[in-house]
Amino acid sequence: MPSVLIAGCGYLGAATADLFCEKEWEVEGWTASADSSAALSMKPYLISAVDIGSREAVTAAAKDFDTVIHCASSRGGDEQVYRQIYLRGAQNLALAFPQARLVFTSSTSVYPQTDGAWVTELSPAEASLPTSKVLRETEEFILGHGGIVTRLAGIYGPGRSALLRKFLTGTATIDPGPERFLNQIHRDDVASALFFLAQRALAKAGRTFDPRAIYNVSDNHPRTQRACYEWLASISHRPVPPVGSMPAPRRRGNSNKQVSSEKLKSLGWKCRYPTFEEAMRESILPDFERPGT
């Protein structure tokens, strides 16, 4: 039975751990706090509170795993938080698990393009924001240790969609000026991509498989912000949000690009929710907690 450690068992990590468990892998999940660990105590696999930014904590909790997935969240932190969780966390995991395949969940925010063009893994990823620069440092560290880097588009899924929540609360506005593309990916599709890559790497271990790879993980169907809001308005019989007076500040920068996941798809990975509309209809809208309910 292959084994995996999910280092960061939050919104994405818990869904990923669930999938690996369903596929009969031996699973362990780590959370940042004892409270988070307690909230997941009913899971059919071990959950432990381990601070991956602490070398002592990681070393004390280490055991043998075939794959270690670093998918901890910065929780909106600044450059210092990113460096502690992502880069130092990766360094600590690499030291504690020298035989494991490392997989890091990075972000498409490392692509700074602003012209709306398509970007692939070969496109320049010359991050400009301090936080994105830390992600690039972490990516290079992971690749240097024979690991796999996944660059994730904006994650949404059951109970989580900032776009939908703003629309339902009436706080949404459409950015003025040129149309801006949104690159998104359903949480469960990220989990399936991580499983797909981990399984592929394990199956090809010792052969010609080159694990030093970067993979974009997006639904491959970017939509403009306006198109998303217009679609939500059409199915809910609500007005389209107004155009704002100025673009809302974006924590991940003011890039504008279309992220391609053709490289991952060419290996055989498929999205369960290949478009924003399908994800909304089938997974998010039916169970979304509406404000005031």
C-alpha cells in the first residue's frame, strides 16, 4: 500500500487526503493547529497538528512516506509568512523525508503577464510581488530535490467561491477598463491532479520518468470577470453587477493571462468540472450557504 503525507490538511488538503484514502493509499494529514486537527478527528486516517515551519516539530513527527504533498495555506499572510510556511516548510519536509517524492502546490500568480495571452509552463514566471517571489524560490528548491511543482489557478468549490459570495451579497463590481481573465479550478479537480501526478511518479520511479516537472492546474477554460457575473445574473434573474470606479485591489497582483493546463491533460488527466458554468451548476450553487441563512 503506497503512503502519502498531506502537509496542510485544510480546504484543499482534506479533500486531497480523502481522495488518496478512497484510492487505498495509507494517508496521514497534518494541520497547523490542534483545533484544526480536532475538527478532522473523525476522518478515517491519522490527523496530527504539526507546524511545518518548525524543523523540530517536523523531525519529531516524521515517518516513512512514498509521497509528501506540501499544500499548506498562508492564510493571506505577507512575505514573511510565505517564507516561513512555504520555503522553510519545504526545506523542513525535504530534510525529514529524504526518500519521499515531494509535491508542492504553488500558484499561477507567479506568471506576471498582463496582456491576456495564454501562458504555459514554458512562459516566463518572473514574479514581481514579494510573496510570488517566495513561491518561485520554493519551486526551485522543490525541483532541485527531484520534486514536482503544481501551479494552481484560483481554487473554488463547495462552500467557497468569493465571486459567488460577492454576487449574492450585492458587493460585486466589474473592473473598469480592459477585460480581465479569471483562471479557476475546482477543489476536487486539484485533488485529482495531485493524485494523478503522485500515482504516475510512483509507477515510474526508477525508470526514465523525470520528476523535475512543473504543471499548471487550471480548468483550461478562462472566463472574463464580466462573463462570470453575467452568467450568474442570467441564471438567478438578478442584475449584472455595476462597473466599479476603479479596479479592486488584488492580493495576487494585477496580472491578466489565460493559463493553459494542456501539458497535464496530455498525460491523461481530466477535469470533472471543465468550466465555470458546470462547476457552479453541479457542485457549488446547490449547496452554497447563502448569506443570511
